[in-house]
Amino acid sequence: MPVRIAMWSGPRNISTAMLRAFENRPDTAVSDEPFYGAYLLATGLEHPMRDAVIAAQPGDWRDVVTGLTGPVPGGRAIWYQKHMTHHILDGFGRDWIDDVTNAFLIRAPEAVLASYVEKRAEVPLDDIGLTRQVEFFERIADRLGEAPPVIESNDVLADPRGTLNALCAACGIPFREEMLAWPPGPRASDGVWAPAWYDKVEQSTGFAAPRREATIEDLRDDLRPIAEAARPLYEQLSRHRLTPESRS
């Protein structure tokens, strides 16, 4: 049976670099934010390249789920699915989540907010993904009887081999060295929104070195209450994060 990994992330969180790492494995197919079009269509929100995104993806969440639970592209052994948690709206079905291997990618909310407003001026709490991440984490942990895998973006940057090794072990797949480096440039698997968001990752050939993360003092005044509201959610997930020593 193929392993379907749903990686639940928020925006501005090395999620596309993680997609690159998994796509560079010869045994893995990848999907880039498959619910984005349905999310934009249902919410009416204005995002960069909105019309192109809606045209490129199914507009009904049921059709997205049918695709994600159908045959694995190329018959690969692993299917890595990059998801933004806030794309799963209240009216979208969740039962399919119980049939995949779920993992969570987190980043400090202050850093997410500082990065996100470079692309969009306004950002409500729900748009950075943590609210839904905690909801999904609790659902999955209750079903499994244990915490699903959680990785922190700066841990990946500080020790890519060790952190990805721990993630792969937790997901029941072997680690592969190919995950640590990839050719630069765009990918056919990238969402059509790549020109608006992926400029840095398209130049990358691997995970960048850790950088100083923004703190609440670095944020605009209007963003600080959002960071304060998000901080307990982040800390709830961070308590369960994998480290290189976590691998079996």
C-alpha cells in the first residue's frame, strides 16, 4: 500500500522547500496545496493570481478528496501532499484525513506574520494556519492515542538530515539523502501561483541556514495582538515537535 503523507502547514513556513525535498526522492509523488482553488472559490477572497488558481484546480472539495485518495501519480510508493490548514473550510469534509499519514510543520507565529505581510498587507489569525493546525492535531491525536509527527521549520534548517530522518521514521518511510539537495528552478508540480510566492525557493538548491526569526517587537502594532493570540497555539504544538534524537 502506498504511504500518503498529508503535511499540514501554514504559509511562509519552508513548506515549499519541504515539497522540493520530498519531490527529489525517486519514490515520491507530490501535490502542492490542492485545496487552494476550492478555498478561494468558496471564500471569495482576493489573493495573488486568484483567477488562475481557481481555473487550475477543482472548485469542489469533494473532487479534490477524490483525487487525493485515488491512484498515486506515477504509481509511486509515497505521495507527499502539501496542505495549508486554513484551506480546509468548515464546510469541507474531514473523514479522508483519518486514512492518511498526517504530519505538521510549524513556525513561530511572529516570524510567519513578519514574512506574510511582505506579500499581503492584511492577515487575520486564521490565515496563518495555527488555529486549524491545533484542531487537526487534536483530532488525529485522539484517534491515534498519541501525538502525530510535528516538525519545527528552524529545526529542519539547523539539522536537515537529522530532522528529516526523524520525520521519515515517524511516517514509516526510510530517509533518503536525495531529500537534502535539489536542482534550482521551477517545477511542473508547483501551483500556478508560484510566480507570486516561490521566487526564493526557485533559487534554492537545499535548505538554507537558520536565520534570526522575527520577534513580537519587530512586528507592526496591529500584528502584535494576532501574534499574542497565536503564541499559545504554536506552543501547544511545539511541545510535541520531533528532534533528531526522536527517530527510532
